[in-house]
Amino acid sequence: MNRNQYNLYVSNVSNKTNGDRLISYFSQFGKIESYTFFAKNSDRHCAAAIITYGISTDIDYIIKQNQRIEFDNRHLFLRRTLPIVRPAFERFMASNELLLSLTYLSDDEQFNEINIRKYFIKYGPIVSCRVVIPYTTFLIDYVDVNSLDCAILDEPHFYNDNELVLRKYISPNRVDSSRLKRLLSNQNNKTTKFSFQERVRRLKHMTEAIQFVQKVEFRLIKCSYEEKKIKVNKKQNDDMIQLNIELRNKSNDLNRDIEQLKQTNNSLKLLIEHNQRTQKHMVDLYKEKIQYEQNKANELKEAINLLNFH
């Protein structure tokens, strides 16, 4: 049993809050096996606590019921604790985006957004699942921060006997927001002066988060560009196919028109030949008739000449 699954980190605790009173409040939700209360000091601008519950405790319910609850005029922030082996920025910064990847470049089409959703939705509702590297790396956007932490705490995860690598992704907006909150907090708590070691530690964590974000953002931009390129090429190919179909249809239409013209021409040719034969026949008849009439006239003329002779 992973004991980290039953650890609860409570932050943004008022500096006026008594540790025992805070623990007493949270004890109503389950048996507390141990706890550590962190008072405000040179390494932190406000108090915090890590509470370890018994294995039968519903940590999800506690987080849901008490997230941002007001306690001593401060809104408490609750989340699970991650193992110490996780990168520091993952342990100290909240996020609802999970980056998961195979340890090798894959061309397995079954390792896709749909199947990724089907598996990881058991940890909570998913807003989106984006491709970072096709068939290899994906970015899941959960509705709730707790869902991501549960997925990490439930490691290892496998795909076809290959272990998946899970990383908490801190979006650029969250990084900027975190830096702004710290700046405002420092301005509002001018009496708090962090030690040099603490300032270095925080700067190191923020730098690590920014470097990781930049790598992922570069991959996302590259993937988006490649997807758009594929869509453009597909559209061009579709347009060419459509143009070829249209040209082929027009060619077929022209061929049909030519064939019809040929048939019409043949019909006209036959009609002309028939008319020529009819005309020739009529000319021959008229010639015969003229010759007949000419012969009759000649015979009549001979008869008249004979009568005049007698």
C-alpha cells in the first residue's frame, strides 16, 4: 500500500492558526496517524501541515469538502503529497495537466487519445487529451488537480508491458501566475525575509519547471504545425482529386457531346444523300417527260407537214 496516497498537504494556513486546533478540525474526517505542522519562518511565508490518515480514510472526500475552506480568515489549499523522488516543482506546484509517454518512439496506432482517455479517466473527468508526439506522448487535461496526483501516486502504469513515464505539466500560465502570486505575497509580507538558501531553492524549482514547460511547449507547437501541414496537404490533395474528378466529368461530357455531334452529322449526311438521290430521280423524270413531250411535238409537227403536203 502506497502510504503517500493517505498524506494530505494543507497550505496557506494563517500564521495565527494553532497547529493542534487545525489538526483537531481535520481529525473529524478520519483517523490521523501522524502529522507535521510547519510554522511560518524564513523558508515559508505562511504556515502549513502534512497530515497522514489511516488507510481507510477517503482523502478525495476530504479534499472535495475542504478545498479553499476559510480557517482563521485564510482560505486553505489542500492537495495530496507526492513522493520525494518526484521533481521538486511537481511536489510544490499544483496542476491538472498530466504528461505521459512511452520510453521509446512508437508507431503503434492503438496508443492513441481514445485509449489513453479510456484508461486514465478512472482518476477523474478529463477535459482534453492532446498529442505531443504521435503514438508516443500525450497531454491530459483533468478537471481537478487531485485527479492528476492520484494518477501519479498509482504508478506504475503499463502499456503492453512497457512502463509509462508520468510527469506533472505546469502550463506557462500557471508558472506566470505562481511567480506573480509569490511577488505579491512578498510585497504584502515585507517582514518575511527568506533565507539565501530558500531563495536559491525556489529559483531552482521555478527554473526547472520553466525548462520542462519550454520543452513540452516546443513539442506541442511542432505537433500542431505538423497537424496543420498534414491538413493543408490533405486539403490540397482533396482539391486536386476533386479537380481531376471535375475535369474527368467535363471530358466525359465533351466526349458525349462529340459522339452526339457525330451521330447528328451522320444523320445529316444520310439525309443529304437521300435528298440528292431524290433530286436526281426527279431531274431524270423531268428530263424523260420533256423528252416525251418533245417527241410528241415532233410527231405532231411531222403530221402537220404531211397534211400540208397533200
